[in-house]
Amino acid sequence: MRVVGESPPATATDDLEAALQQLHQRRGAWVRVSLSQRAALLRACLAGVRRVAPEWARRVTAAKGIDSVSELAGEAWLSGPMTTIRCLRTASDALSSGARPAPAAISERDGQIVAHVTPDGMLEKLVLAGITAEVWIEPGAEPSQGRIYRHKQGGCFSPGSVALVLGAGNISAIAPRDLVHKLCVDDEVVVLKMHPLNEYLGPLFERAFAPLIEGGFLRIVYGGAEVGSYLCGHELVSSIHLTGSHHTHDAIVWGTGKGECKRRKAAGTPANDKRVTSELGCVSPVIVVPGEWSDAELEFQARSVAGMMTHNASFNCTAAKALVVHDRWRQRERFVERLSEILAKTPQRNAYYPGAADRYQRFCAEYPEARPLGPPAPDGRVPWTIIRDVRPRRDEHALRTEAFCGILAEVGVAASDAGDFLERAATVANDEIWGNLSCNVIIDPRTERALATQLNATVAGLRYGGVAVNTWSSVLFGLSTASWGAFPGNPLDDVQSGIGTVGNALLFDHPQKSVARAPFKQWPIPPWLPDHRTLRNFGRLWTDFEARPSWSKLPRVALTAVRA
């Protein structure tokens, strides 16, 4: 067995060709695999993930420099096996229901359909402790589901096609989630190229997803840019999905040379005309609506924002990057100071993602007033850092460039009152901050009651694929029942946070955005808080729970959660 740190060798060209030929031959067979057979394949893969889960978590913690017996090791469980198992289970359930799973409820606001997808039943309601999720359907569209399966019921079968999934290097559940979406929503067989940063997981994925590989519907390959380029240009590959940087997207679509890319964009002539979908990151804003918070409320929200920033060493496309506050909020200084204190006490993380130190130094050069927190960072680490009083303008480096390291920009917005701030902050998020993947809004219950109508209008008006109110937008990624991706409408030549969605386990044909909501002060505390005291055991228990939810498992999960 390969060990962490030992990357599998790059897949030879002959083997890449053989893999593509096999997938091409099996593409038509996949199209005709029945709903029940697909659901059974996903359940078999779920069992496979469950078997490799302990080794999966161990390898991730080792690769990211995390002590395997520390509470932080729970992060690897939750953002890897647990999320993948939930993805497989919800997708299998959706297919078993005839590809038209019933949402918990359907409502309408101003002519737009809203599907309430989470929680689904009392057990999930208790486990999620007040977190809800909705899928908002494109205005004017119906909440229809399972388009490809409806067509098949009418006897319309496509010849099938081969999709290339370029795996992400940061969160280990992304690649499995993406391949499940391509198989079950886009109806394509998949060649998954592992990212060089987590190729060590490939052999585990091969074991977990063996039922799909043995059926000829999935192949997993390895290598760097040369392998990726070969696959992107191959005539047998019909579509490409990537999670990563918009620079990578542009290199695939418009060409690798800066001059070539610019010329092709101007002429509207892509170098690669395949269908490309993507999730490409964001300078994720956290809008803090001013109010009168108690000491306990302020403490909880400071810990929550700290977790949004420090989770996975801040190498998340959803990491808090722009803290948008009222410039004259009475508790502004106290909140930022408490946030700073928590960050200073949060151990620095290994900056495992390439280029982090260079990106950090670039930000420090742009903002010499940047405030590193805690002692100087040892080699291989980047200090948690807050940049105060960044102007709410799109020409600010911190608002047009995703840091992808432990940096948070604090942005003051002038406004006459909380309602005026909410309107102006939403405009800043929509028009001045780069990206449109996900956005967070923090608002206390008293202010929320006073601004209920305006808050609903603001949520509707935020041009982000995911909006989270009093929780972290990463919740939407993890639930799988929500759609995940950029707000619709990004053109190829200004792709921002990407094109298309994944997740969407309920198979809605026209998702516009997803919205998560939670109580202002959650209890038990959510797992992204940096001082969570039972995270390792909680991650393991929740993974087991998601594999087969039951009332008998709930007490152990709940007891571990409340002890955090």
C-alpha cells in the first residue's frame, strides 16, 4: 500500500488512452442503467467509503501536518468521508424515489419557487440543531426534477458521453462529490484525474468506488499539468468539470499563453470548445448587521467567524475573506478585538497549499498595516492576519483577489442605521467584491425581527450561489441536498466563481441559489469553531451516523456534540 507523501506515478499515455477507450465504449451502457441499479451502485460505493474512512482520515491528517490524536483530526473526517457518504446516500435515495424526491415543502416568494430541502424528517431536524436549507428555483421556472430520467421514461436515450473531472487539492470530498454529480445528474461516465496534492487518496477511492470502476463507468488517473492537458484536449472527452482557480479555467478554455488568452477572449474563439463547468472560488464576504449583542452572543459569533477563516488552514473557497461591518457600529471594535484574540490563540496551521507564503507576502506588501496575530509563524506556516479598514471598492487588492491563506479583510461601510447598512452591504457584496460563490449574513434575532421584510429581500437580491444566514455557507456544500456553485450567468470570458452547479441531490432542473439558515447562537456549537473540544470523536461518530441514520445512534452523536 502506498503511504502518505508517496504520490502514485503519473498514468502513462497508453494507460490514459486505454481508460478513455473503455469509458467511451461503456458510455451507452451507463445511460441505460436503471434507477434502481444506479441506486444500488451508489449504496455499494457508500459501503466502500465506510470501509476506507479511517485510513482516508489518517492520510489527510498526515498530509496536512495535523496530529492524528488532536481534536483537529476530526476536520478530516467531516470534510472527507462524512460529506462523501452523505452525498452518496442522498443521491441513492433520490434515485430510489424515481428521480423525483419530494422536498420537505414548496413555497413561493414574489413569484419565485423555493424548495425546502433540509431537514428531511424529525431525526435530521434534531441532528442539524436548527439548520435549514432551501433551493431557490430560477425565477419563472417550475421546480421540475430529474430531466434526464424523464426523457428516458419517454424512450429518449442519448448515446452517452465521457466527462473529465479535475479533482480539487484542498477538500477531499470534492472529487467524489463531483464524479457522483456527473454520473447521476449529467448522465456521463467519468475519468477522474486526482489533484497532485492529494493523489495519495486515489488508491482508497479506487477501492471505495470499485463497483463503478468494475462496471467500466469510472476510471481514476494520476499526474500533473501534462496529464491534465492531454485529457482536456482528447477527442473522446465531451465535457470537463474542475474545482480550482479561474486562472486554471482560463488556461483550459482560452489557452495557456497570456497573449493567446487575451486574443481569444477578444475574438470569442476558445481554444477548447468542450462544455466546461466549474467551481472557482470567491472572496467570501461575511456581512455583520449591527445590533446590540450580549457578551455571549458576541463571543459565539467571534468564534464562528474565526472558524470560517481558519478551517482547513483557510484553504477553502468559502473561507471568510471580507468581514463587512457598519463603520460606526457601537460594538465594532470590541468584536474585531475579540476575533483577533481568538485567532491569536488558534494554533497556526501548516500552509500545505502551494504558493500560500507568496500570496501572503503580496497582501502584506499591498497592506503594510496588516496585523499578524500571534507569534511569528514557523517555516511552512502563515500567521492569521487581519487587515483593518479596507475600503469597500473593487480596486482594493483584498476585495478583487482571493487570498487563499489566513488573511481576513475588515471592510467598514458607512450607513445611517441597520437597515441602510444591510442595503449598502449587499451592494458592496454584489458589486465590489470578486466572485459570486457564497456569502454569509450575521444578524441577531431582535434586529432580524425589525428588518424581516428587508432581510428577505436582501437574501433574494444577493447574487451568490449560496447564502448563509447565521451559519457558514460551507454547510450548503456539506448537505448535498442543496445546490452548490456560482450564481448563474457568468460568461466564459469573465467566469468569476464558475459555471454550473453540483450537489443538488434532489435533482432540480433549474436551481438558482441555495440558502441556509440557523439560530443566531447555535447549540451545540458547530464543528468549524476552532476550539471545538470533541471534534475528532464527533467527526467519526457523525460519519457513521450519515452512513445509516438511526434513532439508536443519535444519543452518542448528541452527547459528543454537547460536550464540545
